[in-house]
Amino acid sequence: MDRLRFGIFLAPFHPAGENPTTALQRDLDLVAHLDRLDYDEAWIGEHHSAGTEIIASPEIFIAAAAQHTRRIKLGTGVTSIAYHNPLWVAERMVLLDHLTRGRAMLGCGPGSLPTDSMMLGLNPTDTRELLEVNLDIIMRLLRGETVTQQTKTHNLVNARLHLRPYTQPCFDVAVAAVASPTGPRMAGRHGIGLLSIGATLTKDGFDALAHHWGVVEEQAQTHHQTISRAAWRLVGLMHIAETRDQAYRDVEHGIETWFRYFQKTAAFPQMAVEGGDVKEMIDFINDAGVGAIGTVEDARAQVQRLWDQSHGGFGAMLLLAHEWANPQATRRSYELIAQHVMPHFQGGQTTHAQASLQAKEHAMGKREDYAAQQMQAVATMTERYQQELAAKKG
């Protein structure tokens, strides 16, 4: 893996009570901005309650975003497949794969908010059991099999897809993991990707990274699957500015609202965050290894720490999208990462950054000689012009 991919994981997080129409438009604008900056992936969440993560259908959002982007790949991050008929999940993704000309990706999970699942009469244990059952059905359908199976919520009778995916043999499929081995176990069993969403948001999250991939490898061997670390995506937190002080001032805009959502509203203890005021929140992100609020150097160091802790590397670094800063500062953060962080992890031994620095060094070494030649050229052409004038007068 000589090129680390970069992208975002867009839940999204918007303060409850604000205009949802304009908030969703900001999300669409952000994905288009990332496409122009050459980010590789954007994963879009599915939630139905709590008033903060307001995209109910990642597939519909992806269809809209695809019309305003040209190359960025768009994934469901994640489809809560416990809530859906697995046949229709597979059907919708095949349709998206065709509409996007192969840019669609399927991310699967059980659903993170109990306030979502309870409206369907499902508890967190039910959703995790259904994740395993439904993912197996989806993978069989995508392989072209006909499925007859009764689940806790649906009955499939000779179910099959009437279209094959645009991407051959299939688009990317990944399963989410926070801290438990459930996601890695299913990734290895099916030979699909892994989305380590909360690996850096748990107290022993760094230790979970190598453990996650170890489970994937063990299960892949057991089920005779071929896996690749390129299909492993890590999700982390960042906000970057030109200076550390500027980054700290930027996040005063909205970091407290984000923290309070996880501390007071979302019943999702796996994503526990600590901090009573803005300073403590910034310190929690930076000092606990959770993410980076600071400069491009801080961002590079965080990615490198995650790479080292994974004991072998991973395929993509996904930034958990947030609105800690205002929209202008948020877009600038993504720009700085694209300009100064991504090149250091893309291109193998000779990165884009190294190539441009070598070109600069070469030009500096030749500057004096070339400048002298430039001056000589000006003198020569001036002399010729004067000779032409003299010849006309003569």
C-alpha cells in the first residue's frame, strides 16, 4: 500500500434546532469541496432520531451528491441493515452502483442509536444479531444466489437480484466496528472491508486497532477468504489551522455542542468523550490520542501514530466530519490536510511532497548560473536591437 486514501465519515452532526435544509446543503457542498480537493471517499450515515444526525437515507444523499461530484467514491456509512429488508438493501446499492458508474460503496452496521431501533421494536441485542443474519443474506444475493430465508423481521422466498452490479464482480462492502470483535469477525468471514469507527474514541482504542485486524485475519483464514489491509478504514477526529492557537479559537464555535451530544443525548457509550469546558475538550482530543486539533504537523503525527499502532498499516484515513468550527474554517481545515498531510502518505518512497521539494532544491542550486544566463540574454537582445537601429540609420 504505497498510497493511503483519505476521506470523511459524515454522520452528520448538526446542532438540533437549526434549519435542516441549509444544514443538509452544507453537507452536499462539503462533499463537492472534498471532490475538488481530491479526497478519495465520503461515507454517509443513517439515523432517525435524537435531532442531530439528520440524514435518514444515505442512498438518497449519495444519489444527490453524485450529481455534483466527478471522482470521489460515496459509501453508506453505515446502512443500519437491521432496520431493512436485506433484499432491498442489495437492490438499492446495485442501482446506486449503476447511477454513480461504480462510485458507490456499501457500509453495514447494526445501528448506533437505541432511539432508532426502539421505534421498530428492536433492542441493541436484536440489531446485532440481525446484522450478522442480514449481512450474510446480502452477500449471497450480491454473488448471484437465490435466497429463501425467514429472519426475525422479514421473509424471503426465492429472492434474487434482477440486475448485476455495475462494478465487477461487486462494489466495495465494509462492516463497521467500534470496540468489540463483532465487526472484524464478520469482515474476515465474508472477505470484506472493515470500518473502525470508534477505534480512537475508546479509552483503549489504540490497542483495539491491532486486535481488530488480528480478528479479521483469523476469521478470513478459517473461512478461506482473501483479505487486504487496503480495505481497512480508520475513522478519526481532526481540525487543522495555520497555527495551533488559531485551531483552538476555531473550535470554540461548536466543539462543546458536539461533546454534549455524546455526553447527554446519544445513548452510545462506546463513543464516550470527556470534558467539562472547551479547554478540557481540546485537551481530551489531543492528549488522549483521540485526534488532532492543531497544525498540519499535528495531523501528520496523528496519522503516523495510527499507522504504527495498526502493526502493518491500513488503506484509508477517514476524518469524522463535524462542525466544531464555522463552515469557512472547516473547509480550510480540509484544504490544509489535502495540501500538507495527504502528500506525506501517498506515493511510496518518492511522495508528491518529496518530489516538489527536490525540484525546488535543484532550482535553488542552479539559480545563480541560470540568472546570469537570463541577464546575458537580455543584454544580447538589447545589443542586437541597437545594431538594427544603427543599420537603419546607416
